[in-house]
Amino acid sequence: MPRIDSHFHIWDLEHREQDWMTPEFEAVIGGPYDIDDWAEASSGGNVDYGIFMQTVGDPTETPEVLEIASRDDRLIGVTGWVDTTSADEQVIGALLDELLASTGGDALVGVRVLAEYREDPNWLDSAEVHAAARALAVRDLTLDLLTKPEQLPAAARLVAANPQTRFVLDHMSKPTMRDEDYDAWAEGISAVAAVPQVACKFSGFLTFDAGMTAERLRPYYEHMVASFGTARILFGSDWPVDMLGGGYRACVQIVEELTADLTEAEREQIWSATALAWYPAAARKLG
């Protein structure tokens, strides 16, 4: 079965600033990185194809990566970014249509909203995000959610109110890995998972805590599987951010270890089938 990385980045800091990147991060993952760098890193995990994830709220990034997708078969999907501040479904739809009509636009699988950086824990339940969800659904595109655990209640309200939209929860909503926070995280995950059109990315975990291991992550992984089932879980590396916690091969090894007891069909869902189901444009591009 092919392996699909549903969440990786490329960037060049001389071309576009990454405003989330601290000097400490830049010293380790400053780059630059292009699609060939990702392919070299992912080959160590036997990963065949990738879906790019937007990095900043900059409208020029997505068209640039779509153009790369138009000439590189390894890049089967692009999760982009559009400005949602108008809270107007028609305005957001026009921005999406512009991307879909651009070079490589057939690789657009959806967009992501960056709730993690919002002070308001209820922002995901705002008019602008609901408008984006509706505009995406009309175009058979998916909405990725970058959240912290305290934003999961708002995420649950958003997904419940938009049954026509597919959603992907990135990085398991970044649990703090503190024992005292586990129950609240688990309840939030269960609430979001109760809505069937939501999938969860098994991704980003190398930066949850220093020295991440499979055993350290196991309770979180097991609750994710119990809540979503393997048919709604998809692998993502979060490369090159994963280099802050060990790198691509370390990420893949943890996934392999935790999924070793699953059936072949269940592993296939996590490694590829769920990504193709939640991002239909990637499935069409893969053929």
C-alpha cells in the first residue's frame, strides 16, 4: 500500500517570513526546504506521496505551492489558506474559486484555519469560520483545524453545525501531555469525534513533549483510535517541524510501533485511505 504524508511544509525564510518561528526554532529548522528535501526525508519512512500544509496566513503561498503540484506528481494535494475575516460566504467562495482556477488548482484539497493563535477560545464558533465551512462544502473541499485543547468545545460546535463539511483536526489538538490535563483533552476529542464528518491527524506529536516515545504517546493514541476509529485517522509527519523532536524516521517509527497490532486494512486507513477519503482532490490527482 502507498503511504501518504497528509501534513508537511516547505518554506524559504528569505522569500517569506514565518511569523510563528522563534529564533530557537529557526536555528534548528530554518531551512530553506523544497519538495525534493521533503521527498528525501520521507523516503526514509517509505512514504510515497504528500499533501502540503499551509504555514502562514499569506495569500501568495498557496498559488506558489499549487504551481509546484502542477509539475510534481509526488505532491498530490495542497491545503491552503484564504482570508476569512469578511465572514461572507460569497467573498470566501470567490477566493477559493480563484485558487481552483489557478495553475495546479486541481490539487487544492482545502484550507486551514489557525485557531491555535487566537486568544478567544470560542473563535472557531464565529461567523467567519462558519462561512468558510459552508463555502468549502459547496466546492467539495475540506477544512483543517489547528487547535489547542481548550478550543475543542468550540470546534465541536462548529462541526456539529456544518454537517455538509468535511473537517480534519490537526495534531490531535496538541495535548499538553500533563496528566492533570488528560481528562479535559480526552473529553474534547470525544465530543469532536462524535460528529462523523471529522477526521483526526496522527501528526505533530514529536513536539508535544521532549523525548517523545511510543509508550509515552500510547494513552493519547488509544483514545484517538477509540474515539475516531482508524477509518477517520490519517498520518502526517509535520516535517520539517518534526526535526525539533527527532525527525522523519523517528515519527514514522512511533506510528509503526503503535499501529503494529492493527489489521493490515486498519493500518492502510491510517497510512493512506483516510487521507484520500477526506481529501478527494488528492485521490483524483493520484488516479
